[in-house]
Amino acid sequence: MKTALITGVTGQDGLYLSELLHEKGYEVYGLIRGQNNPKLPALRRSHPYVKILSGNLLDLASLIRALAKAQPDEVYNLGAVSFVAYSWDNAELTSAVTGLGVLNMLEAVRFYSDDSGKDVRFYQASSSEMFGKVQDVPQRESTLLWPRSPYGVAKVYGHYMTINYRESYGMHASSGILFNHESPRRGPEFVTRKVSQAVARISLGLQDKLVLGNLDAKRDWGFAGDYVDAMWRMLQQDEADDYVISTGETHTIRELLDVAFETVGITDWERYVETDPAFFRPAEVDLLIGDSTKAHEKLGWKPRVDFKSLVRMMVESDVAIEAPSPAVAI
Ligand code: GDR
């Protein structure tokens, strides 16, 4: 039986990845920050097989202790401050957790590997946000990185540190450059879930307006459940490497609104949607579209859920969540 340690285990990807690894027979450990993490009770209920360890990406000693306890074969570093818009107001914190946190985890893995003699495999959650200003269409592994947010800059640091540990110490450290990936478990601050929740509530008469920022940005949106499978495949390769994971399709926020509102039978969504400069970003990433040919060829990976099915899945899930529960007969 293999053992895996996941940071960011309470996030969307952490939940899907724990399920995937559990189904494959892994013993799954999750690193949790803080004594009273509000997401912990839900995780214990929905994923009782995840063994919880306490640790913080900013505290190297805590990571070394967690590795000594879990004795993992594979470490998936998904923990980060992950909301791009938040990163301008919290640039130092984002740089610490999303950037230096990667270095701490790499160091902890190096200590533990040296100590135990085990060749621990490492996955770093890199991001399409690293591409930033458009250089290449579509973006691939060799595209010049030009991040446009403190979050993107921190992810570039983590990405190159991962490559550097691979080249310096021969570590099996891989980096997945994942484009946007969504699901009904997505946090409500991200645009897809903000839209799916609002559309569900508008269709049920619970909300009147949806206020957004830039409707013209283009994103390559895939399903998170498909993307965690790519993470696992990367760590099963003989050689560690970097891979773009994407659908190869791009859509504007307007197209997202078209499909989301259409799911509940509304075609004139302009009546419900307003824009507010407060939701515009100081620097925008205008166009993301990924070329994951390398992942197709080397990992045998392909996305299964397309854009329309993804948006419908999210809206339908939110309609079920928001719908008033049927009256209970006395
Ligand atoms: P992103 O995702 O920044 O691409 O990063 P997000 O869903 O936040 O934004 C996508 C695009 O939508 C535009 N937008 C809005 N975004 C939000 N959140 N709220 C709004 O009201 C709104 N209106 C328009 C944004 O300007 C942007 O262009 C996500 C995160 O998961 C990162 O952690 C991850 O690394 C990348 O995807 C890949």
C-alpha cells in the first residue's frame, strides 16, 4: 500500500485527490493548519479515511514532523493562498505561503528522503496564472512566464524552485501547470461558482442581481475531478517533469453567463448582471488557453468533462443546494 501526504486537503482539489488516491488503495494523510480549522469537521464527515496531521507551510519543523509521521511515498503540495484578486492586498502573505511555502515543503521532503533513504515523489501545484501577459497562443510548457499578479509571481517562484530541486538534488519533483479547474466544490469567490450560485438563486427568486468585474477575460476551464488524475499520473512516471493541464478551449465570462443562465431557462441575462469596477483587477490576464499535448502523449491524460457540461453541473448542483427543502408532513 502506498502512502500520500496532501497539503491543502480541505480545498476543492484536495478533496477530489483524496478520493482518487483512496480508491486506488493509498493511505491518505492531509496536512491541516491551525487548531480550529473551520473546514475540518466537514472533511472528517465526508472523507473519514483521511488521516489528519497538523502543520503549516510557513513552519519547516512542522512539515518535517508531518513527513516523519506519515512516511509518504508521494507528497502533493496543493496548499496555497489561491485567490488571485486577494493577492494584491495581501502580497506579502501570498508570497510567503504560495511561494516560500513550496521551498519549505521541498526542504522537508529532502530532509525526510535523506533520513529515511526513501525516494519521495513530489507534486507542485503550479498555475496558468504564471503565463500572465499573453506571449503564446496556446500556452505550453516552453511559453515565457510573465505573471500579472502577486499570486502569479509567487507561483513562478514555487515552480522554478521545484525544477531547481529536481536538477540540484535529483528529486522526483514534478510541476503541473494547471489551467482553471472548477466543480460544485469550488469556493464562491471564484467566478464560475459565484455565477452558478447566483444563477441558481435568481432562478429561485432568492436574488435579483449578480455583480461582476471584467466580462471579457478568457479562461480555459476544465473539471477539477479530471485534473487531479493528471497530478497522480505525473508522479507515476519514471522521470519527473512539468506538464500543462488544460482543455485547449477558451471562453469569455460572457459565454460562461450564456451557458449558466441557459441552464435555468433564462436567455436575457443582461437584465440581471451588473459590473462594478471593484471587481476589476489592477492587471488582468486577458487570455488563457492551454496546449496539453505533452500530457496527452506522455501521461495518456485527456479531460473528460467539456465546458458546457461543467457549467451545467455547477448550476444544477447549486439549484439543488439553494432550493427550499420540501415541507415535512406532520
Ligand atoms: P483566476 O480565477 O483568477 O483565473 O484564478 P477567478 O475565477 O477568480 O477569475 C477568472 C476571471 O474572471 C474574471 N472576473 C471575476 N473573477 C472573480 N473571482 N469575481 C468576479 O466577480 C469576476 N468578474 C470577472 C477575473 O477578472 C478573471 O479574469 C484561478 C484560481 O483558482 C487560481 O488559484 C489558479 O491558479 C488559476 O485559476 C489557474
